[in-house]
Amino acid sequence: MEIVFRPECQEINLLLDRMRIQQIIINLLSNAIKFSSEDDRIKVKVSLENVDEDPVLVIIKVVDQGIGISLEDLDNIFSPFFQSSNEESRALNPDSHSIGLNFCYRIS
């Protein structure tokens, strides 16, 4: 498995809670790794978007080649303790407490 970091800019100076941002990124990477195969590539992309000049919106995307989320599950992925009805997904992550995406959503 390969993890590729693709920033659109070399440096971003921000005032933020470093520990919370690290927790979010680690959680998203952990999910991507759990649901990807050994031959897959996971990309972490960082980009900036101007919102009326100031402040700037920083967008962090974790893109993987995993099994994905079914359309019927999309509305619930940020709900605490929600588990996909997809049997393949559950088999890949049987010990999940299913709070990771809810955690990321709540602290972002």
C-alpha cells in the first residue's frame, strides 16, 4: 500500500488545534487503510479555497480505492455507531465501534 501526500501549496500558516486536526487525519487514513487492499494507493490532498478573500478554507481530502460506501448508506455515515449494511465492509472491519466519522464530523 502506498500513501501519497499531494499538497497544492508548500506551506499553510493556520491557527488551529493541532491535536484535533491530527486526530481527524489519522482517523480518515485509518478508515482508508482498513477498506483498501495492499496494492491500492491512498492520496491525501490539501487545497485552499478563498471564501470572500479572507478567511481561507483549507480542504483536506483522503482519497482511496477501497470498496466505497453504498448510496443507501451515505445519509448515515456521520451518525454515531452506524455500520454499513454491506457485508464486505463489515467483514473488513468486524471490530469497529463505528464512531470515527462521527467524531471527525463533530470536531471539524
